[in-house]
Amino acid sequence: MDIVLCIILGIVVIGIISMISSHVYMNKQRKMGEIPKSVQDELVEIKSFNEDKYIEDNFDIVFHSIKIDNWEMEVNNEEITFSKNPDKGGNAWNSVRLKLSYKLKDGKFIITYIGLSAGNIFTYKGKLKEEDYKFFYSIYSDYKNEQNRKAKENCDESMKRIHSVVGKSSIRDSKIDDILNG
């Protein structure tokens, strides 16, 4: 019986030693992160898809379309929004919207954001062409000139009412006083 126990114990010890030695051998042969020299040149990084770069040409197409097609436009003191829906009130998924944010800094018109949405929202990060910048400025300029024209018309209407209430003699006397008092 002692011999049987010794044999069993010997087999167990040999099995354990064999498992340990194969584990050590495997770890020496393959280190984590080590690339076999035969395939190092083939295993290069795959760059992430650059959506903004990919769609930059599409922004140029949209800018051109806005200039020549009949896009709806909304303008306020911070944004210009262009939209086009060929279905005219139909499926909103068929619509395209270009939103341009701007500010005035040191008396200059500066575009701060251009976003294009048609399902996804894409942000323009390229350098805007001079002709496109001038086009968007002309939209702002027309809007601002129209706002100024309306404000002047309202002011003129109010001045007419004031003059009619005050009377011509008071206005004439005021002008004579200004001339005499220098």
C-alpha cells in the first residue's frame, strides 16, 4: 500500500511540475503586447472615420445651392437659418437645414458656427471661402438695412405725430431760438 501511495504521489507531483513548466514556457514564449516580427508591418493602426472631413465637400454643395435655389430663410440678430424641404410640408426627413451663428466683434461680422442637419447634425470646421463669407455677410447686411429702414419709418411716423400736436409755430420758434442762441 505504501508503494501505491508513493506511485500516486509521484504521478501527482510530476503532473504539477509539468503544468508549471508548460505555463512558464508559454509565458516566456508569448509576452502580452509583443507583435511577432513577421507581421509587424501588416498590423497598422486603422484611423477613425473623420465625418467632418468627409462631408466638407457637401457643405460647399449646400452653400452653392443656397445661392442659386429658392431656400427658405430666417434671420435674426444672432443667426441665419436656411432650410429646404422638397416635399413642402411633407416628410421632415427630406428637409435640409443650414444654421449659421454670427456675432459682431469690434464692428466686424464674424461667423462663429455653421451646422448642417439632415437627420444628423454636422458642424463645418473648414476654412470658409471668401465668396461664401461675403454671401452670408450680404444676407446679414440686407437684414440689418431692412431693420434700420423700418426703425426709421417708425421714428418718422412718430415725429410727424409729435409735430402735428406741437404745431408749426412752436417748431418755428424753437428753430429761431437755436439760430439766435448759436
